[in-house]
Amino acid sequence: MVLGEAAPPGPGSPRGSAEGAAAGRKQRAAARRKAFSLFVKAKEVPAASRCPGGGEGVRWRCCRQAFEELPGIHRHVALHHSGDVGLQAGLGAGPAEAADSPPGSAARPSGHSCGSPEISWTLPDTSHVSQEDLTSQVGDVLLYYCYCEVRDPEKLCAWQKALCQHLHLTGKVRVASEGINGTVGGSKVATSLYIKVMLSQPLFKNILCQEDFKSSAGGAHCFPDLRVGVFKEIVPMGIDPKIVSYKETGIHLSPQEFHREVEQYLSQATQGQSDTILLDCRNFYESKIGHFQGCLAPDIRKFSYFPSYVDENLELFKDKRVLMYCTGGIRCERGSAYLRSKAVCREVYQLKGGIHKYLEEFPDGFYRGKLFVFDDRYAICSNEDIISACRYCGVLWDQYKLCSSQHCRQLVLTCPSCCNKGLTACCPVCQEKELKVTSGASGQVLKEECECTRRRPRVPIEPVSPRMLDTGKD
């Protein structure tokens, strides 16, 4: 060896160890990339059967979900199948292996087995935005949800509250260990910043995307205040998420696929040949002012009654194909999982993005009437159809108001003419109670009970015999 020449690094030297570790990481990354590509390849849908409605858009299916674009299936596999890919690559499923990035996708652990990222306490810079733009009454209402593992719901809740207050947003946000569900209103600048920050939050990285936010005209004035809280479920179905998980959901159909399925269903139903049920899993007062033609709309008051409705009507769903829909998609995530858990249906599908996304593409499609929303607007309109009537005179009317009786929280459809006659309660019982309160005739405390709640069974039982479905604009 020439004097002054550095000796080649030995296997035990720091440099040799570092190079060996780097080479090992490269080998593992290469093996993982190959395994990832093979895993995605295995999920490809044959061209002949890419859509149950005959479409060509769906290219991959995994975990009962459909994917039309490569980034979508990549995000899904990175989030839910990191452990499977690691095993296929001959690696462990631990955090070190999960850190290797799949092609075209950011690195993520298998969300529900390797823990979740830390919550970033980030608030957007609003120094460049005028107070007028930030608080403008002309704005939007956002509707979104994201299922993911949340290790610290309290921290996420605190951050959400600080973020919404920082952007002068109002609305309701539910946080749980299974994810987040929110509807918020504010100026166009504020809602745009909110989406940007949510998409940059490490907790939602590669799970939440721009199209998951449904937007409609509105603003902060659509909600009385801001309510952010921690709950057991992000949508209140009343079933422990550990018992019935959103991971067991039905097959997601895009609005185009769902439209074709409904078209086929209505065509078959008119001939009495349909083996499909088009199921509205919203509450009765929602479907009353707007629904898909030919649907089965359960007469239930709360989504927490839906599991009991399924249990009481299992024979109705036996060997049927079920097409489910709701406002934005979140109730179908748990509702379809519960229905599938009963193992009576032939197949369960659900409308991805809900009615909201469907109306963006088919404003004059098979959904008729208004879309009920849970804020002070009560409904948003996409077509001119009015399918409901005034409770008192029967004239076509679909604009809800709260029952005028102070003890009641029911919504009532009462037209201007009937309102002018003082008919502003949801039923005669409430109207009488309202008169007692206003006249001071009774000092008793009145319960929230009226003719409406007494007449409606908590869980209706549907007839199992073949039903004549109205396929017109009812």
C-alpha cells in the first residue's frame, strides 16, 4: 500500500457498514416496488367485465372498491396493503419496510396495522388575505369525510377547532378513532384554504383527495355556530366500528356507473323482472323531498335505526342486488357493511360520493326533487321537480321549516298560504300544544311527543311480496 493512500473500507468499518446498509435498503426497495406492481397487476379487472353496468371506466377492483385511475389504486394499496406487499416481497411488514415508497405513491404504512402519522398542527398563513375576503358571506359549504386510523382524536379535534376558527368557518365536525366527518361553511377563500390544509395534513396524506370534498353555494351563515367534537363513530349508526367496519363496505360505483345501473333497474322493474333493490339509506324527511325514481325509502327518523330496519326486513333483501345511496356517501360506507354482514344479499353496491356527486354529473338524471342538507338551507336544488306537498292543503311544496311548537324538533312542510292561516306546526297535536304555551293556559312541561312520532313505527316492516315500483317522476 502506498504511503498516504487510504485503506479500502473493511466490512466492519463505519463506511463499509453504511454502504452495506444502503445497498440493503436499495435491494429491499427494489423488491418492494416489484411486489407492489405485481399486487396492483393482480387487481386488474378483465376488459369484458370492467363495470357491472357495462361501462369501460373501472380498471382495478380491490377490497370491494373500484378504481379508474392508477393513482387511486396506488393510494389504496399503499394505505391498506403495505403488509401484504411486504410479505409478497419477502420482507417484514414493519415500519422500516413500510417506509419504502411504492411507484407513483408517497410512502405510507398499512394504515390500520402500523399506526397513523402524527397530526401536524398547521394553520394557513392568511396575512395576504383581506378580512373582507376571509369573512365574506358569499361562499361555499363543504361536505367531506375520511376514514383512517386516528391515534389521538382529542388532538385532531383541537386542531380542527383552531383551524376552523382561524378561517372563520362554521359547521359541524365529528372526530373519532376511525376518522373525520365534516360539513363547514365559509367564504370562498376560507373554504379553499381549508381544503388545501386538509390535503397537506400528514394524517390524511394519500387518503383524502380533492374530489372527496363536495361543494355547494352557501357560507358561514348556513350554520348557527361551530361544533367540533370527539365521538365513537364519525357517522352515528349505533354499532361499534370494531364490530362492523367500513372496511367491509359494498362495491363503490362512480356516478356514471350508478346511473347506468339505475337505468337498467328501472327498465327491468317496469317489466316486473328486476332482482335489484334501489335503497335510500337516509331518513324519511330527506327522501320525502327528493329521491331516485323507483327507490325503496325506509320510513325511519334516524340513521341509528337503519341496522334494526335491516334486521326486521332480511327476507326483503334475500338474494337481491342492492344499490345503495345517501347524501355524500358516508352513511353507505357503514350501512352497506352492515347489510353485507347479514350475508343475505347477492351483492351490495353503493354510490361513490353520494347524491352530491351524482347531481354534479347528472343534474337532470334519475334523482328528482331537492337534496336535503343538514344546515339552515335545508335543501339544495338541481332540477325543477317538486315531489312533496304541503302538510295541510296538499299543494306541491318542498321548503321545510321547523315546527312552531317550542317542544318539538320536527320539520314541517307548510305552504305560505297555510302559514298565513297560522298552520305552522307539524301536526294538530303540536298546534294545540303551541296554543297552550302561547296563551299561558297550562304551566305543565310539554314533552317532545306528537301525532307525527306516535303514528310512525320506529322500525317499519316492508311487505316481501313483489311490489309495483313507480318509475315515473313521483
